[in-house]
Amino acid sequence: MKKLFSFSITAISILLFASLTSQNKPTLVTAETPVAEVLLQLGDAPSSHLPDMNVPGVTANRGKDLVLRGSTLSPSGGKSQRISQHFVCTSCHNVERDEPDLSIVDPVNRLKYVAENGLPYLQGSALYGIVDRTSFYNGDYEKKYGDLVKPARNNLRQAIQLCATECSQGRWLEDWELESILAYLWTIDLKMGDLNLTDGDLKTIDAAVQGKSDKSLAKDKIKSSYLSGMPATFLDPPKDRVAGFSNIGDPDIGKQLYELSCLHCHENKRYSFFGLNESNLSLEFLDRHFPTYSRYSVYQVARYGTSPVPWKRAYMPQYTNEKMTPQMLEDLRTYIEQQAKKG
């Protein structure tokens, strides 16, 4: 069964890459049609990060293993070296769609969407559809990684390498690993049905592909329906950590954040040296440390994260404003305070 799955996912990938790199007859545009395929037929340039399937050992199935588990079966035999001893890609990124509207940034609705779909709420943007984007490590990530961002800003290969070595505190990827990851990512690219387009929009775009209406307008319509890069804005904690942001918190939103975000990494120390659970002991500890300037203050780590050190390279990435607003931090604090008092 595993061999059949591996063959299927590789075959699908090869067929997709062939459609994206050849001038086939016009495609019938449906909800399942890849966005990149439609844009190509509307006159867009081919993607710069199609995988090189000629590199020995490249398969989408190996790429999936690397993304989900951090290692895979090496082309030379045996298990490959883990990319990182601390994290895997899904520590910070979902491989499923996790935004209800791909054209805007709306963290509250994103939280609602992941809760409804059984997904964690993570600091990183989804890998789903990342091959359809053209810019990476945007906004304030240059403050964190400096000149390392420059080669990665418009190059997905370099962005993946930066994530492997810096974000994951791991190693540089070999060519077959990098191209395999790209091959897998192309199996979770955006489809036309992911965009908030009406049936009328799809018909108009299909007509443009067939040469019966304006291709430029159709291309613009598609590109306005999803973000080409995810913005990132770093914020500070409240100036007065006792008073907080002086907003009334919503404990229901706070509960979702605690369960889908905090516990994703900290429950059973999944990706952290610091364990948390839903007990009063955990909640009382967090409540007590909210106003402090320590690494145990949620205000502190949510906005600044923690730094890797030689003897403890696993660390906590911070939340940008686009992933957690000041109001959401107050929602989290309200939930923790209320639960701590119940103890």
C-alpha cells in the first residue's frame, strides 16, 4: 500500500509539473484546477520554484516525509539524517489551508476557521499554497534575520533553507531533499476553489483561458484573490504589564488560543522544554507570571519569543500582529485568569 501511495503522489506531481511547463490546449477551469495552471494559460510566467525532477532521488513522497517527520528514506538507502533535532515543519506551519479568506489577514477568523477544522493555531503561515506565493520572510522578519532574508525574500528554495537552518535550528538541505520538498509542496498548491470566487467569476476566467475575454483582467482577478506574500509586524508587550492592554478579554477566544496554540507546543513538552496542560497548576503559574519580565510571561514570549542558546537550541518563535493581535493576547489572559481562579 505504501508503494502504491508513493507511486500515486509522484505520478500526480509529474503530471502537474508537465501541465505547468508545457503549452497544452486551454484548460477547462473548475474548482479543482490549480491556480498556477490557470495563470500560466493566461500568460503568466512559469513559476521559478518548480522542482527539478532530474535530481536523483527526488520524489514528492520523500518531500512529504521531510515536511511532516523531518527525515525520510534516503536515495542511498537507510533513513536520512533529521533536518532538525528540535522541530519539524508542522511545528509552526499547517499543511492544510488555515485561512477562510486567502486575500486578507484576519487572525480572529483564522482562529475560528482552524477550530472548526480541527487544526492547531500556529505562528507560521500555512505551507498550503506557498508555491503560489512570490515573497517570503516579509515585513519585520528582516529585523530578526538581517541580511539572511535578502536571498530568501523572492526565492522559495532559499526561504526553505533559511527555515531549515535558522527557524528550525537544523542543517542545510541536500539538493534531493530540497527538490523533494518542493515536489511535495506542489501537491498542496492552491486550487481555484480555494479562492473566494463566484461561479460567474470562474466562467469569466474560463472564457479568458479559451481566448474569449480579456486575459489580463482575469489574471488580475485571480491574483487579487490571494496574498502573494504574508505580512509580518512585530509588536511590543503592553507598557504596563499589570494593567495589560486595558481591553476586555473574551475568554472563549482565549480558550481556543490556549488549546490550539499554547498546548500545541507545550503539552507533554512536544516542542518545548516547558510543559503545560489544562490543569490549574499550569494556569495558575501562567496567571502569576503574566505581569513579569521573565520567559514565563505570556506577554514576553508571545511578542519577543525566546532565543536559542548553544545548550538549548529549541526556542519559541514570537507571534506577529498578523497572527495574534493585542486584543487576542487579552482574550488569552482573561481565559487564564478565570480558569486559575477556579482552582
